[in-house]
Amino acid sequence: MPRTRSGSRRLLKWIGNVLLVLLLVWTLVPFYWMIVTSLKPDREIYGFEATLYPHQPTLAGYARVFTTTPFLKYVRNSAIIAGANTLASLLFGCLGAYALARLRFPGRALIARGLVVSYLVPPALLFIPLFAVLSVLRLIDTHQGLILTYFSFSVPFSTWLLMGYFHSVPLELEEAALVDGCGRLGTLFRIILPMSLPALAVVAFFAFTQSWNEFLYANVFVNSVEVRTITTGLTLFIVEDVFFWGPMMGAAFLSALPPLVVYLIFQRWVVKGLTLGAVKG
Amino acid sequence: MALSAGQPDALREELLVRAPATARRPRHSATLRQEAWLAYGLLTPTLLVIVFLVAYPFASAIYLSLQDKMVGAPGRFVALDNYLDLLRDEVFLRTAWNSVLYTAVAIALKFVLGLTMALVLDQERRVNNFFRTLLFVPWAVPVVIVALNWRWIFDDLSGLLNNFLITFHLTSDIISWLSDPRLAMGCVIAVVVWSGTPFYSMTFLAGLQAIPKELYEAAEIDGASVVQQFFFVTVPRLRTIFLTTVMLSTIWTATNLQFVLILTRGGPASRTEIFPHLAYTTALGARRLGMGAAVSLVFFPLLVVLIVVLTRRMLRQADE
């Protein structure tokens, strides 16, 4: 009996290892192809001569990205929009979450419900009317228009996530500060926020990556090169079925880096944020 | 709150602890009113977002769907004509079937693969953290980049897949992955699964790690096999996480048009057309905003159920 049990345990371990290898291959091969393509000269990329790895690796593809495309302009636009949205989400999220977590007022439960519903309503339902709204406000093709519409997913989510976290900050500290004459906002900024750094990091992470990765609104609400973000800019690399996949994969790899890097930094906290019921998948 | 230095410490402490309550009592309603105004002030930006960027657009989508509005032209009220036209449209009916198939298969595969991934990562192993980081990476990559990358993998002449199959003599013909009517939907789903699986494994793994090890030890002593332990200890403990994850993911998967837009544009012959993408092409390609809104709203009743149930769950979770 004990022998069969340890035997089945070992078997399970081996099945696990085999599955792990298969999952790693499935996950990593597309990245391999992306990076390898970006490092090949054209003749190794196309046709039946195409190679499975670069025989003569070159950075010429990357050079073409920077010299012949408005890639840097797209990156700048994405950075402006994602940056502004992150700051605003943090600020609005903190203020609103504090009110919901600590103050008593009529309509509290209703507003909490509104936050969750707003977070769950998909952009695919909102982009048509938002297009009409932005047209009326003359905000089509502007940074402001995109920043504003990105609030629709980042602000409710930030407020919701921070509200949950503020609930877990012990009341006693705050009461002492209130008695000492620290006002409501004083306690928020001096007591609660310093204790909520992990939650603020998670909010910043989600607000930044969601804005950086967003495609639908950016595609519908923006046409000009001056405002275009990186996600929609990349699709322009496909010009009437004339592909240049080398530079495209190079640009794709570079524009995936910012969200990848913040993911690597924040991954410990991200899962916590996810269990609060977060994020598209 | 003036406390003179001469007071005994005990009294001072008692005053401090009870201070908020006793201080409030005499002007209860005044303080409350002040507190409410402060709350509304702090919530103003959030409320503006909810009202003007979510609630109003949503209501106006319903209103738009009852008009024959085109881009840049005023619309005429046509009641339910848009919806009735849709029901007679062959592309629409095909889209409805595609959307159900696409969502159901993608969710099922993500679930199975995600659970497998989570169970594998929950086993004891050296450098498991490193493997976890690698396996979750697709989650951090923008969907557009995922879709473009896979479109290149599926490329007829130079893509990795055909390249690989031909190099190793597994096929002699070129397979047109994305333009073959029998293969296109399968390819789109594969990409959706690749991109969405890590979300499942993350939440499942968090759930697995929260199960006390004693439960397994107890089951083991009672003679439960590994399979029995899985079905009688693991699954019941994860049921809530399973449900929440699947419902959230159903909303996001069913309404995501980026994969289809970049991989196939709904083709070949509408074989991969799904609701959000049809709404997109109707509203912006054909410039029929009213009809586009109607298409996007057709799948909304199903989403309402999910949204209501999820909202209730998330609020309950927040109260705990």
C-alpha cells in the first residue's frame, strides 16, 4: 500500500514535469518567432528560403523602425496618454475610495454598485455612443479625448480596488490622528496612503498597462499620426498587404516591453489585485 | 479637544479612545451632513466618469439602436426596425452561431489549460517561481501584439507553422490557416486561448495555494486516491473562483473584437464573424451607427445576467 502510493506520487510528478515542458513550449514559441524574425535579414524572412533561426543576425530591422516609421511618435503618444491616465486614476481613485471606505452618506451602497457595473460593462458596447459624444465635444483625434475615454475603465476599477484596501487599514491609527487635529484629508494622505503602497502600485500597474495596451478606442477615436498610439500604429505596418514583418516584429517586441517590465516588477502584487476580481483575460 | 497636561494619564487615554463618539453625539446631524458633503466632493470625479462615460453612453446606445443614424447625418426614429432587419439577415444569423461557438470553445479550453497550468505550478519543484513568471507572460503582452504575432506565425508562405511543417516533411502543401473556411475559426480560438489562459491559471493558483495542506493529509489518511483528493478536496474549494473567473472571462472574451479584427476581419465568408466585430464594421465601415449599436446590443441581455450576478458576488466579497 505505501509503495503504490509513493509510486503514484512519482508518476504524478513526472506527468507534471512533462506537462510543464509542453506548456512552456506552447507559451514561449510565439515569442521566439517574434524576436527571431526581428533579427533576420529580409531574405531569411520570406518565401521557402525562410529559416527557423537567423543565420546572419542583424539589427537592420530595428534601424528601419526608427528611421522610416513614426514609431517614436507613437511611443510618445502612448506614454503621454498612459501616464496621464495613471496619475488621474490614482488621484480620483484615492479620493473616491476614501469616501466610500470611511465616510457615512446616503447613496454609498448605490455608488459602490455603480462602480462594479461600470467596470463590467465592456468597451464593445460603449465605443459607438462614445464616438458620437467625442464628435460633439470635438475631441476626436486628440490626446484629451483618449485620456477621457480611458477613464471609463480605469477610474471605476481603481476606486473599487482601493476601497477594498482602505477597508483593511486599521481604524485606530486614523482616529488618533483625527483627534490630534489632522483633518479628514490629512488622515488620508498622512496615515492611509503610506500604509497602502502595495495597493497604489497595483492600481498604477493596471491603469498604465490597460491604457498602454488599449486598442479599440484608440483605433476608433484617432486618425492622425500626431495622436496615434503604439497599438494602432503597429497595425499600420500592414500597408495594403505589403508586409514588412521584420521591422513590424521588432516594433512589436519593443512596444511590448514597457508592460512586460512593469509586470515583472509588480507580479507579486498583481495576483492579489486579480483576486479582487480584476482585469481582462 | 483641549486636554490639560495635568490630567492623569488614564483619563487622558480614556478621553482619546472615546473622543470621536462623545464629540459627535451632541451635533450628530450636523457632522453627518458635513461628512456627506465631503464624501460627495471626493467622489465627484468618479461620479462624473460613471455618469458621463458609462451610464449616458450606454443609454444613448439603446436610443441610437432605435434610429437609422449614419455617421455625420441626423437619424430618424425607426423603433425596432434595426433589430427586425437583423433577424432576417443571413450574416447576422451566422454571426450569432459563430459568437456562441467561439465563446464556448475558447472559455472551455482556457479553463482546462488554465487549471492544468495551475496544478502543475502548484506541485513542489525547484525554481517554480521562474516557470510561473514565464507561463504568465502572455497575459502582460498587449492583445494587438499577440494577434499580429500569430498572424505572422499563420502566414501562408513564410509563417512559422508552414515553415516548420514543410521543413520536417509533415505536409507538402501550403496550409492557408486563416483563409481556409474550415480552419480559420480554430486558429482564432487558439490565439484567444494562448492569450487568455494565464488569467485563469493566476486566479486558480491563488485559490489552490489557499487550501490548507491538512485537508489533503486528512484525505490521504482516509485512503483517498490522488484523483479522489482532486474531486473531493480541490474542486469544492475552488468552486467560487471557478465561477467568478469564468463569468468575468466570458464577458471579456465574448466582447473582444481585436483578435478577429487583426487575424481575419471576420472572413473567410463570415466564418469568423462575431458580434463585436460585426458591430464595429457596421458602425464604422458601413458608417451605420444606429444599426451598429443594435448589433452590439443584441448580445447584451446575456451579459446583463453575468453582470448582475458578478456585481452581487463582488460586493459580497468586499463586505467580508
